[in-house]
Amino acid sequence: MFGNVPHPPASPCCDHLGFLQKNNNLDDKGRIVSSFQERSSKNQRSCDNSARDGPFRRSETDFSNLFARDLLPAKNGEEQTMQFLFEIVDILTTCWRAWRASTWSCRTSPINKLSKSHVFVSHVKVTPGSSTSSPLAWTSSAWPGSGSRPPPTPTCEFTYEIAPVFVLMEQLTLKKMREIVGWPEGEGDGIFSPGGAISNMYSVMIARYKYFPEVKTKGMAAAPRLVLFTSEHSHYSIKKASAALGFGTENLILLKTDERGRVIPADLEAKVIDAKQKGYVPMFVNATGGSTVYGAFDPINEIADICEKYNMWLHVDGAWGGGLLMSRKHRHKLNGIERANSVTWNPHKMMGVPLQCSAILVRERGVLQGCNSMCAGYLFQPDKQYDISYDTGDKAIQCGRHVDIFKFWLMWKAKGTVGFEQHIDKCLDLSAYLYNKIKTREGYQMVFEGEPQHTNVCFWYLPLSLRSLPDGQERRERLHKVAPKIKALMMECGTTMVGYQPQGTKVNFFRMVISNPAATRSDIDFLIDEIERLGYDL
Amino acid sequence: MFGNVPHPPASPCCDHLGFLQKNNNLDDKGRIVSSFQERSSKNQRSCDNSARDGPFRRSETDFSNLFARDLLPAKNGEEQTMQFLFEIVDILTTCWRAWRASTWSCRTSPINKLSKSHVFVSHVKVTPGSSTSSPLAWTSSAWPGSGSRPPPTPTCEFTYEIAPVFVLMEQLTLKKMREIVGWPEGEGDGIFSPGGAISNMYSVMIARYKYFPEVKTKGMAAAPRLVLFTSEHSHYSIKKASAALGFGTENLILLKTDERGRVIPADLEAKVIDAKQKGYVPMFVNATGGSTVYGAFDPINEIADICEKYNMWLHVDGAWGGGLLMSRKHRHKLNGIERANSVTWNPHKMMGVPLQCSAILVRERGVLQGCNSMCAGYLFQPDKQYDISYDTGDKAIQCGRHVDIFKFWLMWKAKGTVGFEQHIDKCLDLSAYLYNKIKTREGYQMVFEGEPQHTNVCFWYLPLSLRSLPDGQERRERLHKVAPKIKALMMECGTTMVGYQPQGTKVNFFRMVISNPAATRSDIDFLIDEIERLGYDL
């Protein structure tokens, strides 16, 4: 109503409708303050009405044209950021008010047929989903950390009654992810875990349960000597899982890769045959969809052929590369993933969801539950008043789980699948830009030939003094020290930071990884200049 | 400066000092808006100065007398909540501005000797600790999910360079917790994990590594048949760990408890002797400090005697009861915990820290690292420019970890140890109030005799129709259905929710758990009335 009127007085005279239209200026916040006062006094007069009418009376702020680049820390992003934050404050206080009103009214007339904690759902467009936030909500399921939070704060996920809407969000999102993986109708199972390492650990546990369910009760002594396979370039979490789950790291067999870091399928088959000849039982193969250092995608279809032939579980660790499934242009790199038995996919990596948000997806329904369920009587009562198949907690190796789904669900709603696709395409475009810029540039040397499959760009920078040195021990030793030195200088200056590591016989090299779509070509240019500025004379 | 002047005009004429003193009214927010504009224009004139002077020019808001009960959802908490939220908005934008100014200035004069991402640390009194939030910060350590967050957003914890201050906060807090446990000088090790179940899993892994380190490389086949012991009342995560880690649930031996749910030490010793006679190797004992259902504390000292005698690892699962260590009045219930080899303690339970926040503490230094380290070259480079003992990531079974420490550290700073003590004492007082109120009340029957050790109050409610029934099959069957029915009615009404479960031979009973210090005696009274209102006629 006061959408674009400049400089209204900061007195309690105006409604709050439209106060945060994108083009308003900072002065509008004076009106917000007023509107809070206004509504505050209204609420004291008619508490119930304000709670019920709120959602319908309130106009929506249009953030549809507002992007991260418009917000702080972007230059000139202050106004929009302030608007955005004030909107959040508004939503929070409106929620609380509605919730308080509904709680109070329920205490005086407790015949209502619906839980009042859902009253403001339609208003904030998200569901607090937690009747456990009320001081009157005594924990229903042994999770005592719930009481002190206001409604819109994420609660804890393990039973439907504790986090009804988050449970449904998780189910919906996991199904959608399985559809994108390519499993018919999105069938299967899955759960969000505290990170890719734990998701990968799940995959090994589930595979073991599928082939040797008696290990659950009798321990590893009940199984023959099981061996697992993974690329020498794979993430170290597979090794951690082998150790933790009682396989032993020596029974994790590392597979050779080609020059680009992709598993050589023939090496897998040879090692499977060798293991069988030794009397071991090949059980599990991890194919990496986007390796940590090179960003390499193992050839899933060829690996799947071997897994089928030898009856092994195929897991795809797409923690880093799974996001490419969202891109029509790049998802071919994961071709064959639909043949996997399980998939790790971390939206908190390539898709920009804040840590932690990692999913383990399982093609066959039932094994995740079978593997982990212990049927704790205090949590999972069969005589509950709702469909207890929504009580997902017993699938997890955890008990209460942090609500990781909400931010992801919200981002997906906000950006859409197309938004994620653009995000990913843009990052890959930027890494191609970097690659093309340095592949023939004086002083740079690529670690492997050809355009990177993912956004990982791996390169050495050679200070002038090294460029004329012949390849050999001295050059290698000196080059090994260059990246650490440049990185240290970067950290001292605070301008930027690029990681480095050795890999196999290759001495320390830089590895640029782009997952932030706020990065620009000018940032890339700056980085290249900065490396040269700091490293040229070393 | 304008601390208590009422109704200042919302024009850019006032400084922002003192604008959020506790007694200011809503109109003061008009001044906040103005001060943002004021500072905004100043910053555009002299970017560097604003970044450097900010911390010194700004006065601190005094929140020392502000408590949760003063904030929403409390009645009349709106004004303070608004002040609090606006203060947060102010801190955020000030940070961003300082950060932007420092980044920009560094790009033009990059000779600064300190990372500018630390500029605003002293200002907000917390450390964003993340140079990875800059679009210019290319991930240094293969963690690509960092770019898109503004500085004060928790980043990812595994190396010092990625989250320097969070790593230090974690070390400091873990040391403090170990001191409170009672280990000399707070020596030892530990890590925050995604929950009590994972912390308990760590304890079993570490114990196995201590006694049979070769299992890490060779698998469970390298060990004899190992057995673990835990109370029949213990949390089911011990069972999940036994299954996951390859011991098998049959090799987890359940210990008998007394009527109050506490382990009977003689039963432990008898079962250890029995296991040894069968040729098994007793390796690990879990003592529960605050059981899930009864809130029982196992007699740690007596269990520790047996563990020492038979050379077994003693773990104390204080996920739920560990918080009582903060209370001089109640910590005696955990006497002997200082003799444990490892302790699980979840600040996200009794201490009210938002989920997730769980610590696994280990008395001996080195075993946590030894158990889990895989020395991934891409993360943990020995040639870094700082003391790499701060790179805690390789201790974890995870790779990147969610920053769980920050909220806990902040709460501890805000409430103090004494604040946590009051919180805990109050919750225990309230449960004692409930217990005393219902122990002799018509229609109520306690599940076990005597005052509960923790805040768990377990009871049956008998509808009138059951009170005259003699004890027997019919009464048991009917009573079994009462708690589910009352809970369902509560959920339909939405007034409150209390959990129930059976335990052993005991039919469904209510279990009230109080961890929210915002609860009052009047809430307890309401609950009792509500149970009677809904259940009397069943």
C-alpha cells in the first residue's frame, strides 16, 4: 500500500502491506517498525483473529528477481540484504505471534481438531513441523532436546510425530532424487546423513546386509573374507568405512586409473578374478562420480557390467559429481548411474546447499531398514495413531538427526530444477574458461591433458627460475615446494586461497574447484594474476 | 547516545550507539534504520576506516539481563525479540560491510600481513572463521561447498585453515568438558559428532583400536571373538554400533538392572566370567549415565572396578545425563565417570543446545587419531604453513563436518557454567515437583518407586474404569492401550504431547522428560489436568 511512497513518517500509522517490495529504499524500514507496533497493538485486542487472518491479509514480498549477487557481500547489496533480513524478522515474529495465539486459545478451548502448530504453515510457506517446540510439548519419543526452540527452528528428525513435515519433505525429495538418478518411478529408499563419508559408509553396510544379513547379528565372523573395490583416486571415506565396519583396509582393493583419473574397468575385472582365486568374496564396488582431486567420472556402465557378471554391489559415490545429474548438458558423465545399487549425492557440494546435506539413495526397498533397524520400543511404537512407515528413524545409524532437508527443499522450491541446472552449467563454464586460459599460458602446466570433466582444474605454476630447468629430480623437488609457498603467501595477504596436494607420483599441484556461481570470469582473471604476482619470482 | 530518548525521527541524523539498550522501546528501531543509512553513507566515503574503527566505536548492547523467558514465544516478549533480532541484523550487515571493505582494499593493496577475514572478529565477539566464504576463496582442501556463504555463516570443520576459529573453539570446549568430567588438566582427546549414536559408535571403534589395532587393516578376522556389555536399559545405539562395526548384536551382552533401571554390577562380572569361559574376549562395557526411559544412572565406580579387573574399556554414555555434570547438586550421580576411558555427552540434550551437538571424549590421547586417520594427501598436507596438529579432520569418520561447536560455545559464553547449572537444577526441580504431585494422586501409578534420578518421570494413568480391576491379564491389556489413546487425543487437540512406551514386561506407560527450563509448575499442573481430562472416562 505504501509500496513506493518515499520517506513516510516513522509513526504507527501505516499498514505493513507491501513494505518490502524490491525497489523500496532503506527508509521503508521505518514503516516496518511502525507496522510491527501497529500489528502488535491489534493482536492484543484480538489475538485469535490475527492468527487466523494473518496468512490471508498479508501480501507477499516479491523476491523472484533477487539473486545472491544482489545481496551482501556484493557491492551495493546492502539495501536488498536489509530488506531481506527485515522480511525474515517479520516472518519470525508473525509466526511466533500466531503460534502463541493459537497455543493460548487452545488452552482455553482445547476441542480443536487440528494441531495448532500448523496454523502458520500457509503463511510462511514452510512448515515448522514441530509440535515439540512448545514448552507444553513433552518429548514424545525420548528426544529431550526439543523444548526450547521457537516453532520455525528445525527440530529433530526420526519420527513422523516429532517432525511431520520435515519427514514428508525428506521422503518427497529423496524420491525426486531417485527419479533423477533414473530409477523407475523414483522407487527405492534412502536417507539424509551427516555427510558423504557417512553416506558411503551406509552403502557398504547395506551391501553387506544384502549379501550376508547374518553379519548383523553374528558379526563379521559369519561371513567369508569379503573384499571391496574402489579407485585409487576415490575419496578416503571408502577406506575409513572399510576400517570402521570391520572389513579392514587391506581388504579394500584399489583400482588403477587412466591418465585422467578414471577407473580402468579391465583392472577391476582382473582384480575380481584374482580375489576369487584366492578364495575371497568380491562384494562391493565403488565407482566415483566426480573424484575429489581430478574431478574424474569412472565409466559406470562398464563397471556395472562387471558388477552384474560377478554379482557385486555397485555403489556410485556422487558426493561431488552427483549435482551434474541436474544438468542436461553434463549428466551424461554419470551415464549408467541408474544401474547402481546405491548412490551418494551431496547437495551441500556442487549444488550449493549449506553443509550438511548428503543423501544415500538405495535402489532396493527394505535393505536400508533391514540393515539398521533395532526396533527400539521407546521410539517406534506399533500402536501409534498414524502410519508408522513414516517413522524413518530406525533406518538410520543415528538416533535423532539434524534436519538437513529443509534448506535443500527450500532452495529447490526457490531455484527450481532449472535453477540448479544453471548453477551447475555456470560453474562448469567457468572452469572451462580457467582451463582454456591457462592451458597454453606461459608458466602453467596442466596435470592431465584435455578439458576437465568436472570443475576441478589441476595445474602447476612454474616460477620463472624453474621454466628452463630440465625435467628431473631437482625440478620436481623445487616444483613440489611452489604451490605450498604461493598458498602461504595468499593466506598472508588474504586475497584468495587455492588448495594443492600431491597425487601419486605427481608433486604438489594446484587444484581449483568451482562450485560457487557467484564467481565471475573477472575473479578467475584475478586469481591467475595473483598466482603470477606471488609466484613469478620464487 | 540516544539510549532512552523517545520517538526520534526516522531521518539519518543520529548515531547508532546504544540503540538497543534493553529498556528502549520499539520506536528505537527507527533509529536503527537511520543508523544503517548513516553508516552506509560513511562507508562509501571511507571504506577502510569503517572496517577498522567499527569495533572500537561501537557500544555493546547489554543483553545480560535478557533471558529466554523475555523473548517470543513468551507473552509480551515481542519487543525484546525485535530488539534482539534487529541487533543480529545489525551485526550481520556490519560484518559484511567490514569484510567487503577489507576484501576490496586487499585487492587493491594486497600487502597486508594478516588475513582480512579476521578483521571483524573483535567486533562481533565471535569468529566467522572462514576465509572460504569469499567468492575468491577457492577451496583449499577439496571441500567445494564453501563459496556461497557470507562470512558469519558456519562453514565446514576439518582443517584449521578452513575454519580456524571454530577449530580452536572446539579444542577449547572439549578440553573444558574433559576437565568437568574430571580428567587431570583436561587432558585427552575428543571430537564433536553428529549425535549420541555416532559418539557411542566412536567409543566402540576406539576401544577396538586400543586393544586390537590390527583390525583397522585386517578386519575383524584378525581379532578373537569380542564381546561387549551394556545395560538392558541402555540406548539402542550401542546395539546399532555392534551391528555396524562387525561385532554382531549377539555379541553384545545385555546386563540386568535393578528395579530402578541401574545395572547390577554382579551381573556384569558374572557375564564377563561366563564369556571368558566360553573363550570370548570381553572388551568393552557401556555404563549409562542417564538412561533413555527411566533416566537411570548406572553405578560407574563399581563398573569401573570390574573393567579394571578384567582389562575392559569403560565407556560412559552420558548423552542424556552428562549435563548433570554441570550441577554441583546432581553431578554425584555420575561419580566415577573420571575413571571412564571415553564419555559421550550431548549438549543438545539436557543443556538445551540446538541439535546437533554431541561430543565423544577420550581419556587417552592418540587412539582417536590412530583409529581413524587415513592421511588423505589432498586434505592433510604436511607442508602447510601452520601447526597441522590443528587439522582435526582425520580423527573423524566423517570428512567435512557441520560446525556444531559454535552455538554451544556461544551459549556457554552467554549463560556461563552457572547458567547451565541453574538450567539443569531447575529442570530437575520441576520433575521432582511432578513426581511429588502424582506419586500419591488418585489414578496415577509410578512405574518405579522413589524419586527419579534424572528428569524422567515414568507413570501410568488409570482411567476410572480400570481402578477397581484386580491386577491381572485384563487390566494389563486395557492399561496397555490407555497411554496411546491419551497421547492420540492430545495430538488431536494439539495442547500437549507426552511420550509412552513399554519396557520389558511393563505395559505402555507415560514418560515425562523435562529439559526445557522455560517450563513452569503451571505447565506441569496443566499437563496433569489434561491427562485426567482426556483419560478419566476411557
